[in-house]
Amino acid sequence: MTILTKSLSASVIALAVSGAAWAETPSLQSAGALTFDNANTLFEGDSKAGVVHAFDLGDDILEDQSEYVLGRAQTFEGRTIIDKIDVEIAALLGVTANEVVINDMAVHAPTKQIFLSVHRGQGPDAEAVIFKVDHGKVELVDLDAASHSQTNVGPVPSAQALEFGQLLNTLAITDIDFYQGEIFVSGVSNQEFSSTLRRIAYPFNGDVKSTSIEIWHAVHAQYETRAPIITQTIVELDGEPTLVAVYACTPIVKIPLTELTDGAHIRGTMIGEMGFGNTPIDILPYANPWDGGMNVVVTNTNRSAASINLDAIADANAMPHGEGIGNVFAITGVPQFPMPMSGTQHFDIIDPMWAVALRADPENGRNVQLHTLSLPFFFDRADHIVEMNFESFTADPFGYKSAPPLEYN
């Protein structure tokens, strides 16, 4: 198996400094899902336009972060890279923090640099920009400095308002994954079977292969073609490349890539349920260095994150489905190990030792942090009351007290 209120005069200055990049990125109608290929290409899902953009980033954009200290994994000490990152971004865009929406985060693995897709404003008139983090400082990316190509993803839904105000076309592109020269783009279309997976070769040649996907939805106790994939990843299960996806409200589904052929209507295998009243955010593969196991970790809006072993996913059979099967509201199916990652908004893996989370500060939910967490437990001791750290507790079974204070660059 293989495997982130200034004064008016200050706002004007901030916009003047970033004005060139700000004015020269009209091709983005919306800033959504982000992912990298195995090199320097950043893919961005523009749901409003129904387009995936590919930006080939050069050395003038990418900055090596390998010397930037992320924390100390041996003692489970992460680092807050940026406090109040929404306020920092707002200052650069000349708005207040409540007008900043961070939609996704992706790490460029070779440089360990973090990129963010952001909306300046909310609603259909929001403006789309991309930011990067350079040694703890957030900066606007001049996309004009990158080579650019794009591809349409096929028919997308209209800007119809759903029951509670969200526009349907914001779900046109929900996630993007790169695998062996192709991108896999999930979302909804305007077709009868709206849940759609597009398979697109890169470099783009205009060819888009689309597969409509039906699943058994355990909470609703019915087969569905509307429920969109929210987050997905591609792993090899028993040597077979397989899409592992978590849907809205929240079935876990696996689909061999061999089934994703153009024009096909397929039924994904539902192998688990993450619990009602919840929406998945990100799913990412990682290796557990303690036992050598391969896993995925899934972050959620209203429940703990969960780790799921790839061997268990490979062995998992379809959950009961079809006529006579009732609603299932519990967490069930393939075993899920709870992970202590509350308040996570977006998440990505930096390297085999570190992950980065855009999250609410555990002590102040109004403070949005960019913070590192060590693998495999995605846990920072400083977030919690740890009685072994009390001075009166003389035992030091894990060597925490013997480690010197961390010094950050």
C-alpha cells in the first residue's frame, strides 16, 4: 500500500503594496479546493466558473521552508505559525476579518510551503485570491508570475439557492486529487444523476471523463445520486488504486479507479458512517511511524477527527443496504479511531512527521490559528491540562521535562 479593522489609510497602503497581484488575477471567479501535483503545479477549483486552474509555480513564488522549525515531535509540541491569520489576511486585503473566508489549504511538499485559497467578502460577489505562508508570514501570491492553464469540468449546476441560502453551484467542485498524471475532481453537475466524478489528464487536452456515482446513504436509508463527495483521497488497496471518499452527512465510500470510466453510472461501496449532524472537511493519507501502518485521517465539522486504517478499508465489506434496511445514525462500519483535533477548519500533511491545521485556538475560539501537529496522534500537549507537567509530579516517564525549552527561528 502506498501512499492550510485597520484604519482607512492603512488599508489603502496595504492594497497599494499588493495591488499588482490583486489587480492581475481576474481569471479566478472563486477560490476553492486546492491540491498540488508531485512537482510545482497548484490546481485550484473554481466552482463559480466550473473550471480547474493549473498554476505552474516557479522559484519566484515558491520559497523553501525546510529550515523553519515546526515544533518538537518527540515531546508533542507543535507551533503556532500565525495567530489571528484571518486578521493578517484582512489587513492585506483592506477589509475586516469577518469579510475573509479561507476555503482550503494545501502544502507544497518539496518546499513545505503552505498555500490558502481565500475569498475577499462573502456571497456571490466575493473576490478570489491565493495566499502563501513564507517563514511565518502570510503573503499574497502574484498568480501572473505563474504559467497558467485551465479546463472546464463539464456541466455544472446553476446558482440556485438551497434551503438555507447556500448556492448549489458552490458544490460544482468539492475536492481535487492528483494521481499518476490525472486529476480527479468531485462535485455536482446539472445532470439527472448529479453526484459526479471527473477524471482529467494533465497537461489539459480538453478531454474530461465523467462518471455519475450512486451510493447507499445509511442516515437516509436510501440510494442517492444527489449527495456530493465532500472530500476524497486516492490510495492503493491490495495493489488496486482506489478512491476513498466521505460524502455529505457522512458515508465513507470506496471506488476502484477502474470503475471511473467516461459516461458510466456506478454504485460506490459504502463501508462506514461517520455520524449524523456532521460534515467532513478533509481526508488525507499518512503513515504511522510507530507501527508502520498506513491510514487516512478525516477531519469533521461537528465530531472528532478520525483515523482509519487502510488494511481495514481494504477488508471492509459493504454495509447493509437496500429494501428493508432502516436508518443508521450511529458511527459504524469500518473501525474509526477518534483523534483529538477539535475546531479544525482545514488541514494538510507537511511531511512524515508534521501536519498543519487551520483551527480555532483551544483557549479562544475567536482566534484563528495556523498551527502544527505531530504525527501520528495529531496532538499538542500545550492544548491540554497535562498533570505530568505539574512541578509536584516528579515522574517523567516520557522525558518531557528533560527536554530543553524550544527555541524558534
